[in-house]
Amino acid sequence: MTASPIVSGLIDLFTAAQMAQVDAKAVEAGLSVEHLMARAGQAVAAAIMARWSPRPTLLLCGPGNNGGDGWVAASALAEAGWPVRIVSI
């Protein structure tokens, strides 16, 4: 099986548990979960727009905070003129 071009360059910076601790410390420092979600979603959208030209885009969003990041990313892509569909899973 060949590596996916989407995930072939990923480097694990934090485990899920470590990232939860980072998020908790950010909230303790006064950042809201909504602010963190907005920043993450905007970063995802920016990365997508930097790599690809506008095209139909499907985002699969779960019920947790990562899903919320996906909704923010979808909104940013749509605002930039991308045709976006979201599937809530």
C-alpha cells in the first residue's frame, strides 16, 4: 500500500492526551474553547486553500471539538467561494 499524499508528511507533535492538556492550559489562561476552535478551523482552511485551488470539498464533521473545527473550516472555505458540503457524522 502506498502512502496517502495527504498524510505522508505528517509528524506527530503531541499525543491526544498531550493536546488535551495544551487545550486545558489555554482555557486556564483565558482563551475560550470557541476561540481555539475558530483558530484551528481557520488554520485548516488556510492550509487547504494554500495547497489546492477552489473545488467541490466535502468535510466529515463529528460531534466533538474536532468536528467544530471542521465546521469553522467549511465556513471559511465557503466564504472564500469554495463549493462546500458537510456531512455530520
